[in-house]
Amino acid sequence: MPDPYPVPQPATPMPRLVMAIRWTRFVSVLAVISSLIGALLMFWIGTVNTLKAVLLVINAEESMVEGSRISTTELATLELLECLDSFLVGLAFLYFAYGIYSLFIQLEKTDTDSGTWTKLGGISTLKKTLMEVLIVLLTVVFVKGLLERLSFRGLEWTYLVIPLSILALAASTRLLQFEGTDTAKRKESDP
């Protein structure tokens, strides 16, 4: 006799499709490897620029570089600012690589031995951090360019584009921070 009240069976998901979707996350390994290579390259460039600055100071026989009003120490300072820029870009690549790894590849595991810089809340945290690094990078580029322009040529009004970009990025980062706190407050107040 057939059961008059059949128990509905749960819909079985398509296991092969689900597995295929789960395996596609490993394509992000390409982004992780590329970012690590980029970080190593930027660290190498920063190290070379640091050595150039040291050699400039050690081999400083002339007080002025030919054809300009810039001294050797100012030129070494510009090289060090360039190395700072390279190291910051390398650190941004490193942070991006770890962020992509922890978001897409290492889903179930948690590393209890890692430091606080590795605690990543999500893609929005990664984007916000990279925007903050971009603001610092633009500031370094602006200061470096300002020193170069003051030494080699005069300033022009068009050079105000970079500080205005820095202000716009800082304002948007601040607005993103306010949006994140408003969203968190709304989630806490919901029953």
C-alpha cells in the first residue's frame, strides 16, 4: 500500500557542478603567485635604489651635480624616496597575495600563529587597505616629484593634480569606513 503522506526528499544538489565551482577558486593561485613575484621584484628594486643612495653619499666628491641645483645628498634623498616607494608597492603586493590566498584558497583553515596583519575580514577590508596604501604611495610620489621639480625646474599649477587625487582618495576611504560602521550598527540593532 503506497504511503498517503510521502515525506518530501531534499533536493540533491548537482555534485559535479558544485565540485567544479569549488575547484575554480584555485585559479586565484595565479593572482597569488603573480603578486608574490611582483613583491619580490619591488623589494629587489628597492634594495638596488638603497645601494645607489649609499654609493652616492660615499662617492660624493662634488657638492653639486652637474647641470642642476641639486646636491648629492638631495639626490641620495630622492633615491631613498624611490626605494621607499618600491618597498611600499612590494608590501602592497604581499598583502594582496595573502588576502587573495586567505579569501579564496584557504577557506576552512585558520592560522593561529600568524600576526594581526593577516587577519582579513573580507574583500572590503582588502580593498580598503589597498586604498590606504595607494594614498601613501601617491604621497611619496608627490614629495619625490616636488623635490625633483624644485631642484631641476620650477613648479607649475598642474602639479596640484596629485595632492587633489590624494584628498579625493582619502575622502572616499573615510566614507567607506563610515559606511562599514553604519552597516555594522544596523546589523547589531536588527533582532
